[in-house]
Amino acid sequence: MALSPADRALLAALEEGLPLVPRPFAALGARLGLGEAEVLARLAALRAAGVINRAGLIVRHRELGFRANAMVVLDVPDDELQAAGTRLAREPSVSLCYARPRRPPLWPYNLFSMVHGRERRETLREVHAILMRTGLEAVPRAVLFSTRRFIQRAARYAPIEAGAAETPA
Amino acid sequence: MAAPTAYPSPAPFAPTPLQRALLDRFQRELPLVPAPFAAMAEAVGASEAEVIEALAQLQAAGVLARVGVTLAPNRAGASTLAAMAVPADRLEAVAALVSSYPEVNHNYEREHRFNLWFVVTAPSRARVEAVLAAIEARTGLAVLDLPLDRPFKLDLGFPLRWR
């Protein structure tokens, strides 16, 4: 589905989220010169087309106590990747599961998943249980816990003018 | 720019029963109707004003990033997951430089030789590559570019397993 300029503007206006007012879609539309019904129709179409993956409350897990968040990466043989990814995705505590390219020799892993927990031991236990259930316990892997969040914000889809400040780190 | 969130942070926010009900039911079921908060209220047995107040408190506490949408990767634009192996004494400065790009929407330290992980999202793949190239040029450090090959599970919200 090709996105129209109007759809892009609508998604960009939604980056900061809906205003918490009784008629938020009308308020959003007013900023764009669109009627409430038109905003709702476009959002429903974008959701039906799969461009919008999820519409709802976007939560920050860490603030609710989920601080032991692990990115589990596996080096799965290419001909087993589809089956392994499908099995991992069925696990309720795997929140994301993607295939990504290896970058040998620096990065040998091609299957990425996220598992969230409150404490590291709890998360590691869950990762182990998932790997046993999915038959992936013998696959080379790494478990990368996040230790600091520098930024988490909505993705920007509207064009951004030029770069940020141009000073070397 | 917000200060980095170091772990462990203070005690987690304790949501009210109404807030829990909203978090359990509406992470992926935003009612696309003129009065969505009234629709949520009806579903959880509260008033529209109570729902709006509960959500405003969650937002003020930082638990609720927004009432909004997440987009499927590479449908409305291009994105990639990027990683860098940053010397420890340069991590804060490099992380701040990475975060200064508006195209970067997640940026985390992780325990690994590749210790800085971030997501770059832009209207085009060319712009994603330009951002990665600029970060490489400005830091003198290599950036791993790991774009999505195949999604097996997209972000569907989060089962909160209340205690």
C-alpha cells in the first residue's frame, strides 16, 4: 500500500500520541484540516492494510518494573530459520521475533527475539525454558541485557530536515 | 534530550485497578470511534473522565509513552537495527551523538562487545544509510547495519503479568 502525503501527515501528527480529550480524533484532524470521520476512516484503512501494526496504549515496560530485558540472538542454519522463527514467535513471552542478516565475522547471529522480565534470573530462566521448548537449546546464541536506555520515542516517518548538531563525539 | 535512564531505577509505578484494566485491555485494541475514551470506560466500568484522568496519570509517570500507534517495519518508510562496539570511556558521548539524530527512536546500552544498539527510522532507505554513514564518520567507529529480513512476530503489546 503506497502512502499518500495525507496519510504520512496523519501518521506524523500521531507521533506524539492522541490528546487525552473526549474527541481526540477531531482534535487531531483539526490540526491537519481533516474531519473527524475522515481521520477515523484513514486510520482504520491503515490498520486494515497492516501499515499500522498496533493502535492502543504504548507502554514503557521499565517504568512498570520490567527491567531485565533481554535481546536473545541465535545463529540458526538458514534452512531451519523459518521453522525456528515460527516456533519462537508462538512463545507468549517473546514480544518480538525477527530474522536479520549475519555480518561475519563480527556478528554471526540471524534470529533476534526480545524477552522481558522483572529480574535477571527470572528472565534467564524464561529464556532457557523457551529454548528448551522450541528445540533451540543447542544453537549458538548470545543474551544481551539492556543496562541503560538513552532514548525511546516514537519513530519519525515524516521527512526530517538535515541532521542534528554536527559535532564529533 | 531526556537524561539517560540508568538501571536500577526507583521503585516501579504502582497502577490503580482501573489503570491495570486499561493496560491489560487496550494495548492493541484502541477503539477507532469518535469518543474512544468513553468506549474504553464502558468496557471497564468507569466514566470517561475517570479513564482520561487515569491515562493522564500514567503518562505523567512515564509508564504510558502515548495513546497512539506503532507502524509495521518498512511499510511507511525504512528502518534498521544498528549496533556499535564503543570503548567504555566514549560510550556516553557516542550515545548522545547517536540520540541527537531525530531518526533514532530507540537507543540502548547492552551487555556485549557490541554495547550500543539503536533503531534508525526514516522515510527512505537512502536516508537510513546516510544517518549510519554520518555516525560512522563522526565517531570513527563501525556501525553494524542489521535491517529486517523477515518478521516472525511484530510488537503486539506486552502481557504485564501483574504481581
